[in-house]
Amino acid sequence: MEKVSESKEEKGMGKEKWQRREWNGKVIATSPGTHNKDGKLIHVSVKEGDIVLLPEYGGPKVKLGDKEYV
């Protein structure tokens, strides 16, 4: 998934204030899906080019060249 943009959300007051970051990401590749116990293919619900939301700690970050992927 390629990082597209980042947004911040702040909640709470005083010491209880916290921040959550969400990334918008563009799906760059998917698998065809997985098979259930009967052997039927269960398709992935996203496709290449879809824009999805991903929380800040949504997966390992990989940097290839100057691009960062999650």
C-alpha cells in the first residue's frame, strides 16, 4: 500500500488529550484471495488503485527507493 496522505485527530482535554493518525493509502497490489475449507475462492474486497484508510500502526513500513509502503 502506498501512502497518499496523513490526517490527525485530537481528542480529550488536558492530560487526557491524545492523538490518532490515519493514513490514506492507495492499494498497489493484491492477491486473488484465499480458499475456504471447501476449496472455494474468497476474493479480496479491494482492488489495485482503491484508496483505503489505515491506522498509524496498521502494519510494517517498507521503504523502497524514495517511496514508503505499508
